[in-house]
Amino acid sequence: MEMDSMIWIKKQFRHVDFGDKRLNNRLKIIADNMIKKPAKSINAQNETWKESKGAYRFFDNSKINVQNIIEPHIANVTHESNLLERVLVIQDTCYIGYGHHPSVKDLGHIGKEGTQGVIVHNSIAINPDNNYPELLGIIDFSTHNRLKEVDKDWKETDLWREASSRIKIDTNKTQVIEVMDREGAAYNIMMNCLKYKHDFLVRSKEGKKVRSPFKKSSYILH
């Protein structure tokens, strides 16, 4: 993708508008550098200190937030998905820890006792019908800040169910197949997929007993 990265970036972010052309262009430069060196730090991704400083200033600008970056991209991915016969939507949750950044405020509990960070849930769309499956991009993105270690009013399955509800693919024309790991092996998540007319493929956490509607018996589904 390296040779075509800027072409792809311009297409995905063509509707981004921060009210400043310099910021619009800076986003494309930052995204291009990140694609070429995704595992590197901001300093390592940029060739010069001037470029690094431009990136830091971009992220520190009050006009910049995750929604006005990601929403035009999601709209573009949704449009492309609606042109296809079939789309895989792969969901997963990741936990971004900032325990080594004590100056960062308003972080939430993300796992072990004393860990601080942000819960991020992504759904990516894949076109499986080419000779080589094609990544269309992110079709849903959300963050959650779990301020309490135990929150009786919130369950992590909410992330999966809410993500399914935000997928705006017309299922009358395009088959949506949600793909989930063991976190998705919950009855309410699977029923939620059916509610939105999404098929699903889930890596089972454990054997499931399923009662056949045609026989007076049940069997184990792995």
C-alpha cells in the first residue's frame, strides 16, 4: 500500500474540513507517515523535527477531535460497502493503557487493579469477494471510559451490541456478516445481530447446547 497510500488517504479524508486548509493537509501528511511506519513513534515517523512539530501541534489543536477525523472516513466506507453483495464486519475491543503517563487526566479502569486508560472498540469492513480480500476501512468506532472498577449499569457486551446498531449498511442489498472472537459468544450479542439482519461468525468460548426445533433432543455446538 506504500506507493498508493496518499491516493487512498486523499480519498478517505476528502470530506474532512477543520475550517483550515493547513490542518486538512497536515492530517493527510500525518496519516501517510503513520501508514508507512505504523509501529514507530511520531518522531520516528517524520523525517525532520519540523514535521514532528507540525504533528504535535495538530494533535494539540482545539479544532481537532477524533469524531471530525473518523466520521468522513466511516461515511466513505459505508458508501463503498453498500455497493457490494457481501461485507465482513470484524469487531474487536482493545485497551489502551496510559499508566506511564501520570499527567493524563480522566482515564478509566481497563483491567487489572490500578491500570488506567481508554477502552476502544473498532469495527472494520472487508470485501471478501475479490481474489484477495480488500480492507475497506473502519465502519464503526467508539471509546468508553470506565470510571468505576465495578459498574453495574454497564456491561462490555454493550460495546458489541451498540456497534452493530450503528452499522448503516442496507441489508436488503448487501449481506452483512459480523465476525467476532470469544467476547462475542454471548446470547444477547447474537440476538442483536439477528435484530439488524446481520449474519455472524463467532469463535465460541465454550460448547453451546442448541435445541433443535425439529427433534426432541439437543446437541453441542463448538
